[in-house]
Amino acid sequence: MAPDKFKGTLRADEVCDILSAAIIRRLPEAEIRALPMADGGEGMTDAFLRILGGREERVMVTGPEGGFVEAMYGIMSDGTGVAEFSAAAGLSLVKGEKDPLHATSRGVGELLLAMKRAGAKRILLGLGGSATNDCGIGMAHALGWRFFGEDGAELAPLALNLGKVARITPPETPFGLSVTAACDVDNPLWGPEGATAVFGPQKGAVGETAEELEKGIRKFAQVLGRDLGFTGASAKGAGAAGGAGAAVLAFLKGTLLPGIELLLDAAHFDELLFNTDVVITGEGRLDGQSVRGKAPAGVAKRAKAAGVPCIALCGSVEPGAEALYDLGVTAMFSALSACKTPEALKETAAHDLTALTDNVLRLLGL
């Protein structure tokens, strides 16, 4: 079992517990390997600590709305610091009205510095679930980068000022650690498949606000190219976390990799498939974005290569999800039997998933 979280209702480990209980009731002799997955968003830190071991730490950092939030990170047994962008700048941390022009990623930079102070030898940063569309300017500012307008005055590191940046200066002390960003999407920085167009609406970036952000990001990328030699606007994952993928490339000289692949490698997933009869994966919603770096796609590809059937269980199946069949999903099933409010979904999620698992086992003749 290698499911991601069902966002807003169940954590990945809770999904594994529900699936396990349903399977054991019908197949008491079954051997189950539970691997809660994460593709770069919420739950990634827990997933890596669970697989590789290490310690959990917490620190107060600037949240997306400017106040302080408590963010968790991990120091794994090999000295790698692991954290999620969403721990400091996540959409789930926004309590008031969504305001992408002012939402800040500053806390992510503070989180990186905290891991460095804690003795991390290198950094693994998950880029999913952000509330920001600031191209990582807040994160960079916390690390010592400064941004100036045409008049020479220093600018506040906010998304609304991206298009006003005319000059960038580096920090006195470079960050100094290698950074790998785990991406849960492969979108470029701008354009119809870019950060603002695809993910902006869920952060409140629509209409004139979206147009302003898109223009600002394009202008900012030009300055990054001139002052920092940045050429990665079209790189897969550059648009992750509101352009933070591009910031990792430009300011940290880091690497962007599919988060699910990193986790599957850490779990030695391919080796586990040698003695596996069926793989069960899933997430809250399967749709067109699921094939672009999400956990079910990564799991299905590995299962297909090993010749193992892969069943995807989810909350809902939306248009575009059918592309998962080509990647290796054998069949996909939705737990929803009726339209429900978000509040009702939270109340019935465990029951719905249990019933779905039992029905799938019955279909398989088990």
C-alpha cells in the first residue's frame, strides 16, 4: 500500500491503517507492507523520517500572512535536513482572506536557516501546498538577498513587487548547503501551464491579480537571468510552490526532482515489488494533475515496470485521470457515492474508504 494523503480528510498513514484493517478482515493471512507516501507536499517530512529515521524539530517562523507559525522539520539519520515549504508558507496556514500579492514565503528561508543551525549537512525541501505566488522572493530575502527598484530604493520582498525589481544583490554569507527540492508537479514558471495560470486560482489569484502576478514573474525572471544567470524558467518544477522551484534554482543553485521518486527510492520500493501481488495507491482526487508528478503516478510507473497490478483508490475521479491507465494504473475507484459538503466528507471519509476497499476485494474475488 503506497497512498498519498486524502487532502483535507485523511493523512496518508491513516489511509494505510484503514486499508489494512479492511483487508485483514477479509484476508486475515495477507502480508501487508504499508508505505504512506508524499510527493513533496504535506506529509513528506513524516514520510522520510518514518522510512530513514531521524529526529523531529520545531521552530517559530514567519507565516504566509506575516505572523508567526510553528513549523516542523526533520534531521534524518544521514544528516539530511528535510522540510516542507507548506510548513511555513502553506495554504492551510491562511486564516484570513487569500491575498497572493502579499502572501510571503519568508518563513521558508527562516526554516532553511534553522536546519542549517541544527547541523543539517544538506537540505531536502518539499515544494507542495503553498499559499504563495511570490517566486520565492520572501524565502530569498530571509537568506540575505536584497531587491531594489529603478530608483535604487530597497523593495519589500512581496509578490506585488516582483515586476518592480531592477537589481538583485547577494547575501554577505552564502547559504552554503546543497538543496534538493522535491516537486509534486512539473509545471514551468510561467505561461498557460505555469505557476499563476494553473495554481494561482486556489491561492486567490484570479482576474487582474493573476495578470499582475504573471507579468511580475516574467519581469522578475528577466532580472534573475541578467543578475544571476538564471535560465530555468522552462525547467520541470520551476512553477512549483508559486515559482519557488525557480527560486531554488536561481538563489540556491539547487536541484528540482520529482518528490515521489525520491521517496520511492528511499523506501527501496522496486525491491519490495519482487514479492508483491498487488499495489494499492491513491489520493483525495485523481485528475489531470495526478499524472504530473503526483504520488499515484510515480507508484503506478514502478508497479508497471515490475509487472504488478496497481489499483488506485481515491475520493473522486475527475477528467484527465484516465491518463493514469497509460502510466500503469490497472483500475481506479472513487469512494464517493453521493455529493457531500467538505464537513460531511471529513465525517464519513474513513467509513467511505473502508466500504470501497471491501467492495474492491469482493470484485477481485477475495
